Amino acid sequence: MASAAPAQEAMLAVRNPRTGQADYRLAVSSAEDVTAKAARLREGQQRWAALPLEARCGVMARWLGEVKARAAEIGEADAVDTGGCHTSYLQGFITLANIGGWLEDAPKALAAYRVNGTSAVMPTVEVRSELVPYALVGVISPWNAPLMLALLDAVPALFAGSAVLLKPSEVTPRVIEALFETVRAVPELAAVFDYVSGGGEVGQQVIGQADLICFTGSVPTGRKVAVACAERLIPCFLELGGKDPAIVTETVDLERAATAVLRGAVYATGQVCYSTERVYVHRSVHDAFVAKLVEKARAVRLNAENPRAGHIGPFTFAPQAEIVRRHLADAVAKGAQVLTGGEVEEIGGGLYMRPTVLTGVTHAMEIMREETFGPCIPVMAYADTDEAVRLANDTQFGLTASVLAGSEEGALAIGRRINAGAVFLQDTFLTFGKMRTIGTHSFGFSGLGGSRTGPESILRFVRRKALMTQHGPVADIQDDHHLGQKPAGPAA
Ligand code: NDP
């Protein structure tokens, strides 16, 4: 009898955002691959978690060395994936900062979480704690900033003693393979860190195997992930979209405000979760601000000729251009004016859009309510601070916000009233400022679960277990029923 032909591996053709050509093929992981990798990682995790933290740090330091040696290659691969976003070229170094930062922060954060001492209510009981990592952490990451967002959760999870199974976006797979060359060079790490490839179905298979999920992506997918995690009763941490507002007051330095808003809105072609997506300007300075913004927007150059030159690149994910086009068409149909940009341009197969400033917008338009994720800057006038705050808070999201005012105190007073996990005062785009400093929580649909920033974010990956020793006599069952009752005293 003839033996059965080996099953054909499913392959995905991956589009290059600069040429529009499918020039990379990705083997899709089968359900069996995902199960086998999860089992292998679980086995490796037992040895990994049993290592003292200093020994795990030693392994991670060796990995740091490997990343350092290949930082430039990693940056190049990320740039091919994104189409030449400026931060792509820095990804090798950003990864070094991520690992290096946790080499400093992990020992302190984990030590501070341990409790050893005497029970406050039972003085003869000694309490000690142990931190037990979740064995297998699943990380599901998006196509924007593909390496950074794959590693933001994975790196602290590894320091905590978990194994990590990563499911990166199928849209941007090249950088992940470049990264794993560095992982394979450190066998102890390769035993606890691996990835699988494919789309949403592979993401669901990872959820089926993991003990905890970290997801970064859109609200609709985040909801599916949350439901699947709820079915399995495993914790999930969701980092979702944003519709981040900027408020520009009447006393502001207009030059500074226009510079900050432009960068916040169009950096990386607006494909950043904390991009400025809507701008509210006091009506007394609205026209002057818009004039400056348009002038600056027109000076922004595309990087179509050379990915290292110019300011913004193509859309990384072609369907995103359609979403942006739809938001613009909806806004124009409802009365908005496009002052500059506004067209998706095909250049050499890549899809580009120049910074697009719109006025005459209202909250009835998709461009003011839904995440656009493109280089669009809709500007709306407001009459007083209460109205500005009301408009900024009129959203289902709450990731970040910006306030640009005539004084730092003025910006602070407004910033305190905005519902967002981080508010940037007198600038935009300050997210990196909190990375190692402070953990914050998003509002609305922008996020769910503990923070992914700040040293305490590592605590998401451990459970604190109490070991309690009775040093005194054990309670007699006969005495137990007195517990909780007031001792009998003399009658008043
Ligand atoms: P998606 O939600 O489309 O995808 C995110 C990841 O989930 C991808 O790996 C995707 O796979 C995978 N996935 C798709 N369907 C499922 C499913 N049913 N179950 C499990 N996994 C699934 O997001 P995008 O990739 O489009 O990323 C852009 C979004 O990410 C934006 O909304 C942005 O705001 C948000 N984001 C949030 C950040 C934050 O920190 N809050 C940071 C950066 C981005 P595949 O792509 O292969 O289909």
C-alpha cells in the first residue's frame, strides 16, 4: 500500500509595503505545531523557573550580547516589514534598552513584592511568600512597531520565570525571524521562548495552550481574545486602540503647538496607538493654528525614494489605507474640508498619504470617533475649557491625550480632567517617558488589566503564594467557637 503523501504546509504570501509585491513566504503553523511548541516550552519552563533570578539574568545578559551583535540587521528587517518607519532602524537598540532595563528593574521589582514577616492579626504565625510564575505566557502582537510590541510583554515575562509563546502579526514576520536568530544563539533562552506563525486562527490556538495572554491590537480582535480567555478562565491583558485628543488653548505658543501636534499625528504615518487623532483648538486661535499646521504639514516629505530619507513611509498594511480613505470620505460627505493631503497615492507599488489636515469636523464623523491609524489631523474649534474637556472625553477610548497651553500649570489643570492613561503636557508623544518609570492604566476600551509599563508590570506574570508557619500552640477545636466573639466583660 502506498504511504500517504506528507501534509502540505500552508504558506502565506507576505506583501512588501514599499513595492506592493508579495516577496516573502510564511509557513503557517498547524494546530499540531502550536501544541508541540507549547509542550516543549512548558518542559523548559520548569528548569527556567527553578533557576535563581541571578542565573536567569545571566542568560538574559548573554541574549543582550547577541542582540547587540545583530542590532543593525534586526533594524533592517523591521524596516522592510513596516516600509521604512523611522523607529524601525532603532529597533535593535530599543530591544537592547528593553532587556537592559529589565536586568536592572526585575530583581528590584520582584524583591519588593515578596512579603516575609509576622501576621498582623495572628502574631504567632510567620508569613513567607514565594513568587510562582505562570508557566506559559502567550503574546499576540500587531503589525505596527512589530518587534517592540512583541517584546514589551515577552521580555518581563521571561525575567519573571515564564516561558513565552509568541504569535506575531502575519503582516510583519521578517523581523521576528531576525530576532529569533539571536534567541537560538542562547540555548537556555531558546528552551523557553519560541514563536508560531499565521493569522487569527493561530492566535486562538495560542490562547488554547497558554496560562496567561498578553494581547496588543484592535478593539474587535481584543474582544475575541477576551472571550476566548474567559472561556478558559485564564488572565488576559489587553492593550487596544486609541483616539487620542490634543487640546490647544488660546494662550499657547502656536509655533510650538503646531510642531508638536504635527509630529504626534503623522509620525510613522499615524500608525501608532498613541498617535494624536483629533485636535481641539480654542476658537480665538483656531485659524492661526490651522494655518501654521498646514504650512508644516506641506513640508513633510514621503520616504518613497529612499526609506532612510524623508519623514513618513507607506501604509504598512494595505487594508489600513482603505480604512483611512473611508474615514476621510465620510468626513467630507458630512461637510469637512480637506486643507492639504487627503489622497492615497500609489508610488512604486507602495500606498502613501501626505499629512492631511481637516477642518469643519464634528463628532458625527467617523474620523472623530473611530481609530483612523493614518496621517490625518482633524481640527475642531472649541469655545471654552469645559467644552474642550467634554469633547476630549467624548470617546470610547482613553489611551493617551495631549494638552498644549500657555503655561505648564494651565496644561496640568486641563490634563487632570481628561480620561486617559497618560496625558502629555506641553508636547505630544511622550509615551517612552513612562516606560521604565511608571505603570499606568488605560481608560475605556483602550486597555484592560495591569499596566505593561513601569517596573511593577513584571508582577503580571507571577502569583504570590503564602507559606505560613504556626510557631505557637495550635488552637483547640473547643476554643475555636470563641473566635470573633467579644470577650465577656463586666456589665455596663
Ligand atoms: P489586530 O487586532 O488586527 O491584530 C492583532 C494580533 O491579533 C495579530 O497578531 C493578529 O494576527 C491577531 N489576531 C487576529 N484575529 C485574532 C483572533 N481571532 N484571535 C487571536 N488573535 C487574532 O491589530 P493590528 O495588527 O491591526 O494592529 C493595530 C491595532 O493595534 C490598532 O488598533 C492599534 O491601536 C493597536 N495597538 C495598541 C497598542 C497599545 O499599546 N495600546 C500599541 C500598538 C497597537 P494577524 O495580524 O496575523 O491577522
